[in-house]
Amino acid sequence: MADRPLGVTIICILSWIGAIALIALGAIMVLGGLFIPLLAVVGAVFLVIGIVSFLVTFALWNLKMWAWWIIVILNIISIVSGIGSAVAYGDFSPIFGIIIPVIIVIYLWTVRDHFR
């Protein structure tokens, strides 16, 4: 799609890499769960999260507004939880973990007119 902003393309590619990693890790854990049942349960959760992430990223790639909202909301949750962790534990090193979600939210907000 010619009108997709470059930043959205980059976000999608990185998200797909993360989703594929979650799917692979989940599959490995499910296989390992043949010996440790709890491992299979955690692996199944990773598989589901990876598949959902892959599908939402596909919708973001296609500039679907509902995917834009999901990504923005999840990044805002990440920002709030990072700040909450920093305040709760008095350790402000997690603040560095919120920089990328902040950049993503600001960027997606500036290109929201591309989504439908």
C-alpha cells in the first residue's frame, strides 16, 4: 500500500519478528510440556499471544483503525505499568523501558489520519 507511512512499516516488521519469536518459543515450550505440564500451559499462552499479535500487526499493516487503537492502548498500558513499577519499587531504571512505547504512541498519533 503506497500510502503506508514508513514508521508504520518499521513498527509492523519489528512486531512480526516479536510475534514469530513468541510463536516459536511457545511451540518449544509446548513440546517441552510433554515432560513438564506447566511448561505446556505457559507455552500455549505464548502461542496465543504470538498469533494474536501477528494478526493485529497484519491489520496495522493494512492501516485498520481498530488495530491502531489496540496498539496505542497496549503501548499506553506499557507506559503506565513502567511508571508504576518505577514508583512502586523506587527503582527508576524501568523508565528507560517506556521510551519506545512513548515514541510509538506519539508517532502513531501523528499518522492516525492514514488509518481507516
